[in-house]
Amino acid sequence: MNLALLDKVRRQLAAQSRPGDPNRRTRGSAKADIVKALRDTGTAPPDRDSLLQLSSALSDDLIGAGPIQALLDDPAVTDVVVNGAGGAWVDRGEGLRPAEVRISAETTRALACRLAAAAGRRLDTGSPYADVRLPDGTRFHAVLPPIAASGPYLSFRTHRSKAFTLAQLVEADTLSADLADLLLRIVKARIAFVVTGGTGTGKTTLLASLLSAAPATERIVIVEDAAELAPDHPHTLTLESRPANIEGAGEVDLAALVRQALRMRPDRIVVGECRGAEVIELLGALNTGHEGGAGTLHCNAAADAPARLEALALPHGLPRAGLHAQLVAALRVIIHLRRTGSGRQVAEIAVIETGPTRAGNLTVAQAWTRHGPGPAAGVLERLLRERNA
């Protein structure tokens, strides 16, 4: 991109904008403003196609993600990362692959600082990392040198505004038809569940699809660090956490938001990703009449979910016996995803069981896999029958 032209258009946009407008522009409205700025400065190409092409490129550089915006616009892309001198990589569902994009360290740093500033966050040597949500919902994280040894390092997680249906997930081989029917019964039965898996396994995608299947009469309150869940449901509300400001004040964490959600007459409370003290609040909510709640959790296998929940809850004062009692009383179903050579797939559905007494050690028993029923299929079926599902 011609830097002189970019600077000229930027100054013209600033001159014709009201205070605060540049940070609120969408890419669509920006293109119209850029066309006007090009014409006002006498730099507009004579033919329409060239003008539109130039305005689109300028829009990417002014408010989009610059050289990698085209990757983010690809509907098959879930993640884009820039590894400083290591170049850009893109994930289209088959793991990260090198992208045919060349971006210098200087351009990468300027892009990171601009995107962070547009979201109201500081990113510089004194504050060398930032985690923000871009206007289109894309999750953006950046780390600058010297923290990033050969950086800057950028990470983008794309946001899709519409959830997949369960039928589409079956078509994509994320689910088998039998598993899709079983998951639909779990949702309709209002059994609380957690979706587990590693990074990039499709936990948020599956959770959004399952919430889309909830009855339209229900009110779903979603609590997230960054708004990513977008279920196709007519009555969903999202509460988004807020980090502390530069002075260290004003933080609103997920645990506080779960408490607020309880006061909003929810039929279901959903935590986008369980990471800490909010686990205690969520389990408490599920044990006080708020059935059908859900969340996602990072772990390597369904059997690891109780240990992972212990690691999150115990440092915040909930004893192990209390956690186990709450789990078996409210959160009985685990849906685990894995990445395979053919894409993201639901590997198993498991149920949480307890020992001879409610204080006994928890076990996670496999109820279903992609290949059919497992040893605990009867336990899950009994839970569904108890709820007439």
C-alpha cells in the first residue's frame, strides 16, 4: 500500500469525522467514507472497478486487519496467527498451515497497536500484550517484543454470526446422526452439560448449535470473557467481562456476571468458557433450580473434566467434597470433542457418577461414542427418561 496515499486518506477522514467516529466505523461504512475522501483529495482512480478495489484495500489498512484481512474474510477460516519473522499461518479446520501472506515486523506491530487502540486498549512497550474483541466479533490477541522474543505475535479467532444447525454438523462429520439425536434429547430434557476439548476443537461452535435447539420460549443468559457464542435463538442475552483499566480499577469478572445473570430471570445460564471462580457460581446456580445450563471447558479427555474443575474451584474456597456433591447433583453430562485427520469430531458423551455415598470419588463413564452406545448408556437413558425425554 502506498503510505503517502494512506496517510492522505487518513487525514481527510479525520477532517470530515466527528469526534469518536473513526473508532466506530464498520468496514462497510468506511468504504463509502474512503471513496469520498479519495474524490475530495483528487486521488480517486477514474474507473469504478479500480476505485472500489482501492477503497477496499484502504479499508483493510485503516480499520481492518491489513494484509491478513482477506484470510479473516474466508468463511472456512477459524484462526489466523502471525509469528513475527515466522510469517502468517491459517487454520481452515485441518490445523495450522502456512499462509501466502508476507508481513514485516514493523507492519505487524503497527497493525497490532492500531487494532488494540481502536478497541480502547493500550498496547506498547509498557503494556506489551492485549486481548480484545474487534467490531466484527473476531477475538484478537497480541504480544510485543521484548516479551515476544521474535515477535510481534498476533492471534485471531474468527467469529461467525450464525450458528450451524445439528444437521449441518452431521453433514460436516462433526457428529453422527445418532449422536445428534441424543444431544437434542439432552437439550430438550434440560440436563446441564459441559462441552470439553482442546484448543480449536470446536467447543464454542457445538455449544452454539446446541443452544439453538433450545425451545424458543426459554430465556438464555450467556456469560463470556469475549462474546463469541451466537446461537440461532430468539431470546439470548450476552454479558461480557471487562478487564481493569490502566489504574487497575473497573474490572468485572465472570463470577460477578454469573451472579448478575441469576437476577435476570434466566431459563438457562451459560458460561462460554469456565476458567476460574465462575465455576463455583455456575454450579451453585445449577443446584438452585436453574436447569439446562452449559459451558465449555479445556481438557484432554472427558475423564479429566472433574480434575480440571477441581483445579479451577479449589483455589477459590470450594472443598473437594463440596465440588463433587454439586457436580453429581447438577452437571451430569460431558460432551467431548477431538481434532482428527478429517476435522473436528464429537468423540464421546460421558456421564459423571459417584461412589457408594455422595461424598465418594467421582468417575466419568462413557455413555456413547461415534461407534454406538458405551458402558454407561443405560445411566444416560435413565436420566433422559426421568425427564420424559
